[in-house]
Amino acid sequence: MTIDDASAALSALTGLFNSINVLLWLYDAIEEDEDVKVKTSICEFYCGKGVLQTAYKFCKNRRIRSSNLKLKLNLACRSHIHWTVSPVLHTMASKTLALALLLRIVNAAPNPNPQISLPTILPSIPGVTVPLASAAPPGIILQPPTPPLPDPDPNYTPSEIKPKKIGFFFAGAGDNEHADFLASYSLDDDTFGASYDGKVLWGGGLLSLLKLQNTGYYFDVSDVYNPAYKKSDIATLSSIADEVRAKPDGGFFFTYMGSAAGTDVGRLVETDANYNIIHQWPEDVPGVLSVIEQQFDPHGLSIDWNKNLILTSDFLAPITILKPSTEIQRANTLRLWDLATRTILNTITIPNGGGIQDVKFIPGNPDSAALATAVHLGQVWIVYPFKTDANGNQGTAELFYDLGDNARDTVAIFSDITEDGRFAYFTYTTGNHVAAIDISDINNPKRLDDPDGDQPIIGPHYVKVTPDQKHLVVTDYFLQTGDIGLINTPADYKAQYIDINDDGSLSFNRSIDFQKEFENRGGAKPHSSVIYDLSDPKNPKWL
């Protein structure tokens, strides 16, 4: 094996269990005779104990130099062949073998702690927190783990009205110094998801890992008029929270687009009914090897419970949106999963898709077809999970609708579909547009909006059809990484409440201006929403 091959193996390995930088950081400390106890604990947090022990064991000898460290790691993997890998893997290329071996080392160990919940690294200290927040210099990628500033309105008294329609919005503070928060508004006519029973909301901290914070946040909404914080957690192998789906038997599935350090590879994360993280899929060797071989950064998530199918769509490698990266690594694939076994059936490619951000099964479609958004192309593709491709693999995709020039390379294209499967809606962020398409005849989709028309909206992203199917709720904010990143999309920071007309077309109605509503925290950036409809108290609905 050449040093280049070994380097590629180590890079892929630490991309799977989080980051080459973490292990090399530890190695540099050893080379420089530093006290490595603190760094070792941080590496263990990022990489998992099994990988760390295997790697550290072969690099702790201070006489080892970088020229043969990678070779030593490869030899370490080979030495475990007979007790970690089945005979069929003996024929694999050495760099793939190294990955598979260390994978088996980690997976062989039972996880005694189904979730991790970490305290704030730096606690809030009166008289210290405020100057610390403004004085701490920005990091290159990881940011100073300073605590949030105190609530600017601690004596706020919420309204006592009890509306029939309620919008919950998960938002970040505009100044990036106060805490993210959950806001609730009346949507009566006078991202982020809810549990199957509607009693718990889950919200993901998209870039929480930059301050080494928890990434999943749970809220008790059993009393929707008095939501309460429940708990938070962090996955051991993955981060960068995106889409969520509630499980009928309790708990959630959600997509984490990157590893625990934000690199490729991400995971499909599953919790139990008590909201403890219990799995980070895929966990089988063939599945893991498939996501190593082809970029796996799941963003979109859709589940057909009746047909036993999961679809995830791969968007981009999260760390590549942060400097010193100069180019974003976008994906072109979807994964078709068997729901019962949580295993990947096939990787479906949209050629030159340039980020497949979202996918949704079409309700009621007899072929269980789904719609997926290809951001670079500005197109919607249709996925047929039961058709077979030229190689006999289950799952195919073909062009469904071209959204036009205004939708190409618009950074993000998100979607939702009405419950009757008649109308589909697509937001394209830097195109400042919401498209409406009649899909009632799947072979003859019809555009319902003017693709070249101006709409009173800037930076639309998250879109959700309300439970009564009469409105769209759209949040006008995607992502702004500031000076440390490559994505800074314009936004008006509003939550739009848009009427759906009888023919499926849209009429812009009213909006909530989060910049004005939360001026005392530098404004706010609403990213996702959950809508409750209590019009029929005996049959409440939420989406």
C-alpha cells in the first residue's frame, strides 16, 4: 500500500467516524510531548471509544513519525482480520478492508448509553457572560463554546388566548449571541416536527456542533398552549440536523447530514418511544460500505409506512460549506431503504443533480412514487421505488418537471404535497419564489403560478401545508454562515401564511415579521415550523 492509499483510507475512516483532523490533532499533541488527557477525551467524544482506542494504541509511541503512522494504522486493522470480519472481506482492497475492520470493532461493542446529553461547556456567569460573548474571537470552524446571553425579556407574559390554529416556529437569534428559541403564534383566520401523538416536538440545532452543543431538542406540547422544554441530546456518530418523521409506535426518525464533526458520512437516526437515540443507520457492513463508496449526506426523509419503504435524499457534505473550503461538495443520490430492516436497498442517482435536498412520497399514488428536488438542475424528479433499473436493482428516477431558469442553482429547493396528492409546492431560496404544480395527473403536471412573476417573499425555504389543507406556511430563511462559511442566503426572516385556492394556486395573505417581533435579540431567523389545528377539539391535527 502506498502512502497515498493509506492516506485515503485514513481520510475515509475518520470521515466515517468523524474527522481526520481530530485524530491528527491528538497525534500532533503526542509528537510535541503535550499532556493529551483533555485532547484524548475530546477525540473520544468525536470519534467513538472503539476507533480511538484502536488508533491511539498505534500512535502513542512517540517515536512514530507521520511517514509511517498511516501504515501502522493499516497494519493494526489487518491484525484484527480473524475476529472482526467474515472471510468474504479478505478479498477486499486494503483501504476498504481497513474501514470495514474498524467499523466492526465499533459495532461489536454494545452501547450502554442510548443517548448522550451534555451540559454547557462554559456555564452562564453573571457579569462575565456578556463581555465574554463579545470578546471571544471567532474560530476557523469550531466556535468558542460561550453560553448564550441572558433572556432579554425574562418577565415576558404570554397571551392567554387559546386559538384554534397554532404555529410553532423554531428560530435562531439574529445576533447569534442569544439562545435559539421556540415561538408560538395564533394562525386563526380571525423544521422541526411533532411526535405521532402530537405531544412532543423535536427541533434540530443545524450548526450546534460548532460550539460543541447538543444537536437535538425536545419540547413537551401535551398542553399546546403552554409548551415546555423537555430535554436535548447529541448523536455519537452524526450531526447537522435536517428532516424528521414521527414513528407510529413512538419516537422519531431524523436525518443528520454529516458525521459528528460535520464531515461526510451522515446517518439516519432513530429514537425509541422515550426519545432516546437507539440507532444511527446504516449499521450493517454492506450498508456502511455503500455510503462510504458514494457520498451519503441525508437531508430529505420520507416514509411510506404501508409499503415498508424509506427514502432519503443526499444534499451536501456539511463541512464543505465552511471555510477554508472553497467549493461545496454536493450530492446526486437518493437512498431507498427497507423500513423493516433499516437497510439500504439501492442508491438511486440523479445525474448532475447538484444536491438532492428533498424527497416526498406522493400520498395515494398507486406506484408509491415520490418527488425529489435537484437543486443544481432546478428540476423535480419522480422516483419509482418498485421499478427496477437496467441492473435489476429496485428503484428508479426520471425527470418529472423542470422549474425553469429561476430555479437553477438556487442553493435550496424544499417541497410539500397536499394530503390528497393533487398539488405540490416548491420553494427555491435565492429565486425568491414558491412554485405550485397540479400533479393530479402524474403524466401531465400543470404549472399553477407564473414562473417569472414577482412574489412578496425573500429567501423562502421551509414549506408546510397546514392540517386543514387550506394554507401554506413558509419560513423565509435558509442559512447564513457569516464570515466562516460559503452560504449566506438573503432573507426577510418572515413566516408567510399563504392561502391555497380551490384550484391549488396561491394567494399571499399575511406574514409574521420575526425581525420586528424579536428586536431585543437582534431579530430572529425562523427555519422550520409545526402547525396544530384544534378546530375540532375531539380530532386535533398537526403537521
